[in-house]
Amino acid sequence: MPVRSAQASEWRCGAGVNSDGADSMAAGNRASSWSTYQLLPPVAVDQLFAADFAKQPLRLSDVAFVPQFEATAFNWLKKASQQPVGIAKITAKADYFDRLPVRIRSGSPNSFPIWQEALLSKGLALLMPETSDDMARLIAAEDTAISNRLGMWRDDAMDEPPYVVAGASDKTLWGRSNLADVKDAIGRFVVVDAVLVSVEHQEWRSYLNFGQNWRHDFTIAIGSDLRDVLIGSKEALDDWIGRKVRVRGVIENRGGPYIALQNLNWLCVEAQ
């Protein structure tokens, strides 16, 4: 994995936003039961098969692939599939396309990184957390690629960049000066970095505001159900003011760019 740049951040995500980091990393390292298999040549980046795995199609959990980098990711998977691998199921329930989400690692059962981590660190996959397991490692791997402008995170890699910022007049705060603005990403799924300016609490949701005028600036809405799991009390969100926040989701237009948080693990806060 590439060395993280000086601009890389240390993030706390999902239910681990208020942890000290050590507990979060330890929790992420707890693996499910791993077994050794030989993968067949991959059919697609999101459709894998292993001999003696009940003929069940597999896919890597917690990541998604973008069309511009599917070919490179597919070549990586073909090469990695030539040796026996360890596979761990994260659920016994197949997805809509009858694929079983799994974690895969090359080599011995205790080896790292898992494939998801390796692909994320090269900018060949987009983090789409499904569970909290391995989140500390996965967010760090993706942040390595973002900070070092690898793969899909290169400034010129895609016509519609997957990484944007909000509410920062000086974009060098993020280590680069030519970043796309969240206002240009309405209707798209993106990763957004922003510095929290204020918080507004209502009974059924809280709003994280990233500018002085919430009617025009970027906002994240957190429903009370996710809020209660995330921080336990509304007042804890106020401690995030002035800190960097990272969120992923589809940007809506609600006067200004807006994300309604859909998944607890899609929200991260920079460690203090």
C-alpha cells in the first residue's frame, strides 16, 4: 500500500465516530470464519465463483466499481485469483442478484490486506460500507488513494469527479487547489469533504450545515434513528463544529446541495 501523504486524515466513521481509534481498529480486525478456496477465473468485477462454494456467485462486500476503472480492477482480480484465497462470508443472505457478499484475502488466513483494502488503496474501487467490520482499515485505504490521487481520485481521471468539497473558499485545505465543488455534483453519488459550521436540531432529525446560509450551502440531514445510534444525544453533534466531515451519498438539490444520510457508516468525522 502506498505511504499516506501528509494531507491524509485519520477518520472515525459510523458508530465509531466517538471512539479513541484503538478500539475501532480492533473491532475492524475481528474477522468472520475464514476458509480456503480456489477461485475460478472471474466473470466480472462483481461476480466471482469459487470451486466447492455451493455454486454461489460471490461479490466483494463494501465496495463498488466505476466503469472507467473496471478493466484495471478486473485485471487485478484475475491475477489475484490464480492462487488459493481465504473467503469469509459477512452474511448468509444473498443480494438482489443472488450474489453472496464476502471478504477475500490472498495467502494465509491471517494475511492482510483483504482484497477490498488493496483495491481501495489503489483507487480501483469505491468504498460502499455495508457493515461496520473492517471500517477503520477500509476508510484508511480509500483515504490513501484520495490523498495520493490514485486511480479514480486523480484530478483528471473522470469527467465527473467522485470526490468534491464544500464550503471551503481555500481548497488547499484539502491538499489540492483544483477540486470540484459539491454544487457541481447534484444528482450524482460522490464523496464529500467539508468543515462543519453549525448544527440545527429538530425532533426527527438534525442538520449539519457547512456554510453560513443553509438555504444555499451544503447540508447533511441525519434522521433521529441514525442520530441516536451515531452519537446518543443531539448535543454530541455540536462537538463536531470546526472539524472535517466526510460523507458519501447522492447530492440532492434542496435550495442548496443536500445529502440525506442513508447509512451510518457513510459518515466520518476527522479525529481530534
